[in-house]
Amino acid sequence: MTEHTLAATDTAVARRIAAEAARRRTFAVISHPDAGKSTLTEALALHARVITEAGAVHRKAGRRATVSDWMEMEKARGISITSTALQFPYRDCVINLLDTPGHADFSEDTYRVLTAVDCAVMLVDAAKGLEPQTLKLFQVCRHQGIPIITVINKWDRPGRHALELMDEIQDRIGLRPTPLTWPVGIAGDFKGVLDRRDGHFIRFTRTAGGATAAPEEHIAAVDAHDAAGDDWDTAVEESELLSADGADYDREQFLSGAASPVLFTSAALNFGVNQLLDVLVGLAPAPAGALDVDGVRRSTESAFSAFVFKVQAGMDSAHRDRIAYARVVSGTFERGDVLTHAGTGKPFVTKYAQSVFGQQRSTLDTAWPGDVIGLANAAALRPGDTLYRDVPVAYPPIPSFSPEHFAVARCTDPSKHKQFRRGIEQLEQEGVVQVLRSDRRGEQAPVLAAVGPMQFEVASHRMATELSAPISLESLPYQVARVVEPEDADFMNKQVSAEVLTRTDGIKLVLFSTPWRLEGFQRDNPEIKLGSLVAAGA
Ligand code: G4P
């Protein structure tokens, strides 16, 4: 092949990759438990016609049969601690929906997923407004600069006034709401929405149990009053008020994370879900490459590269299986490709690449920027690792997030100290827990730190079953961690209800029993500078 034809082929390949990247939308839903995330996920997949009847993705105890056998612990508790990467086509696009584990399984993984998305949907219960878990996840999105689409859900039920909810979003988190639709009828007496982009009335039609996609009826503005009565006029007035207040959609502000387009939905009754899909396709950003450790952008058309954002171990006890989830940043991936692990320079064979849909795994053959690859037999991979082909690259490590749960780990079998030390080290490298130490507590009693308590259960389970060193965990009465300068450590250790420990990476953390203790300390000692780790509550 001459140089000329090689270049021509390369250009054709690059064009194909750019086209595939441009039609990817990779996002996650951030919400508090019970806001309707599972219901919305089902509804999205239903609208995209992946599944014929709502229910196939649901994975909660008592819901339509999908009990996972990936981990004994999951079986015992009837919940899933496994993240789902759901991929489906919609119009000309391919949507990748990454699940953010919530409920009892809220963990550092929940945050890590947000490093792998281009956009987040903030799902808010119309009756409850912004809730704690939503706020924490929002802070991570803000830190990552991820654009946010706001969805006010459960509008079919009594709830708060739409304007009040807009004020709450603006005032509490400084995100400017720019509604794309506006409800016609108050929460609980929902007639539909005013589409603020074209002025149409989209009428809400109830279907039995919301089990099938609700038909959407678009009614021209001139006929809307006849269809919805005074509620239409109120909606028009409120929408004009919003415009006068500058609350109209602005692409630049959305992409910079300053403003958020807002939609009103009833996920359970399948209303507004089409609109959300259309917004994802029309407004959400496509993958745009990423900055490497040196701050140089790797474009989507470059040679293949991906970073691992999550490692799930022990899913199959028979095989001690380990899956690493990697988000493709650039290039195209073919199953069987031999990649290079940027950290070690070692080759990584990918014959076990999988896509994960709900609880089912199927073999994945090709992936493009924005897609998620599940790599089995991935003992060598850790969250934050980079994989590449041909042209070397390394992406920055995934930040560690602020832990809120702390427990002292002790080896329960004195003859297993070596395994204990090695096991704890392995769990830390895999990102299952953070490990803190101090001279006072000694090498035999490291403190495990986690974002969610489930991480301790995973650690304990794996230490006993896989790493041959059963442990006991004694929980510590701390809730907040802050970074402290080494020179202030002694002073901090003398405080009531505070303790300084050192993380393996050398960072010193001071733990406080409550956020109020921390606040009180800062008030009394303004000269001591305490740093935050990523995430709210920190
Ligand atoms: P989550 O994943 O965010 O935790 O929430 P999930 O979808 O499980 O929804 C929590 C509850 O809220 C469910 O009720 C669900 O049916 C309900 N829900 C979700 N979206 C809407 C909505 O738009 N309108 C109304 N009225 N309800 C909604 P449940 O009683 O816990 O379960 P189920 O018996 O209804 O399945």
C-alpha cells in the first residue's frame, strides 16, 4: 500500500469514528432513592423499544424476577450492587445509560460512574425537591463540569409548585433552570406540558399502569385553551414570566454547567420520556475526547484509548471473575484487540469483552467513543487505568471521593497477618475502600474509609472468601473527612472528637464526628486551612 492510499484509508477510518462518536450520548441519572430512577430507566428503554413491556430492567427485590447470582451477598440481600450499562438506539443516535448505584449500595463507584459520562439527568421528585443524595451527586457533576438536564418527575401526583421548585434549584445549588417544557395543571392535576420551544400543548394521556408508551398528542396553541381551559392560560403566563426573567434555554450555559434545561415528566405513566430522549439527542453533548495527564486533548478520531472507571470483582464465585468497565475515549475497539496498559506498559488481551445489559452479559464486538466495554479477567486493571492501542496516552487518575464511613479493620486469625496486609493493600488498589493509618492505631489496625457502608461489606466478604484473611470491623464515630496540612496535624489531634490519619498516598485527613463539629472548629480556628476532597458532604 502506498503512503497515499494509507492516508486515504486513515482519513476514511477517522471520518467513520467521528461519525460514530457524534451519534453517541453517554449519560447517567442522578437522583435520591425513590425519585423514580429505575422507573425512568425502564421507560427510556421502552420508548427506545429495547424492551416490549416495562419491567425487564427492574432489579429490586420483589420486582419482576431478576435476582442476580453474581454475588452471594446480592442474593442474600435481594439487591443488585452491580452497575448496569444500558445501550440502546434512538433515532439516529446510540444512547449509553450508565447506572449510578444508589440506595444501600451507594458507594465510591456511584461517583466514579460520573467520570465516564458526558451528561447527567438530575431526577427530582416533584413533591420533595432536591434531596441529599441528589445534592451529593450534583456536586460531583459540577466538579467534573458535566452538563445537567433536570427532570421533575411524578408530576401526576400532588407536589410542589413548579416555580417554587425552579427557585429551589437556583437558590440552593446555583444552577439556573431553563425549562423547555412547562406544566399545564398543578402537580397531581396534570393536563400536559406547554412546549416552550414551539408553543404547542402536549396533552397528557393516561395509559393503564404506564406499561406501554403513552401516545403524545400535540395541540396547536390556538386550540390549547379549549383543550386545557384556564390551566393553559396560567401555563402561558408563567412561561412568559420565565422568559422575562431570562430563563430560556441557552446552549453555552447548559454545556458549561451554569444552566440546566428542565422537563416535567411522569415516568411511571410514561409521560415526557420521549421529550427527554429528544433532548438527549438534540442538546446533550456527544463524546469529545479527553485531556491526558499532560493536559493535551486526545480527539475521538485518534487511535483507540479508554479509561477504567469501575472494577467489579467476585461476580461469579466459581470463577473469581473480575470485570473492569472502561469508557472508550477515542478510536474504535474490536474484540480481540491487544491493548496496552498505560501504567505498566504490559499488553492486555481483550477476547472477553462484554456489554452488560441489566443482569445479562453478551459478547461485545465493536465499540466507539462514548461506549462502555466490560473487560472480563481483568485482574490487572484498577479504576483510573488507561488502555490504549498504537499511540500511547495516559489519562489522569480518577479523584478519590470524600468518605463518610470509617471502620477499624482487624485480622481475626493471628496466623494470617501476611494475608491480611496483602488483602487490604489489594482492596485499596482496586478502589474498594480507602485505607488510613496512624502511629497511634498501628499497622495491625488500619482504618477503612468508604463513601457508603456497602463498601465495608464487600471488603469483609472478599477478605474472608477470596483473600483468606477474615476480618472484624469496628465502626468509628466519624462522618466527615477533610485534608489537613502536615504541620497542623498535631494540633488537630488534640481536638475533641477529631482524629488525624494518613492515607496511603500520603495525604493527611482529619476526621470529625459530625459536620457541626467541623463547622464549630472552623469558626473557632479560622487560621487552620482544611481542604476538601471531591463530593458534597466533604
Ligand atoms: P428509584 O429507582 O429512584 O429508587 O425509584 P423507583 O423507580 O423504584 O420509584 C420509586 C417509587 O416511585 C415506585 O413506587 C414508582 O412506581 C414510583 N414512581 C416513579 N415514577 C413515578 C411517577 O412519575 N409517578 C408516580 N405516581 N409514581 C412514580 P413503589 O410504590 O415503591 O413501587 P411500585 O409498586 O409502584 O413498583
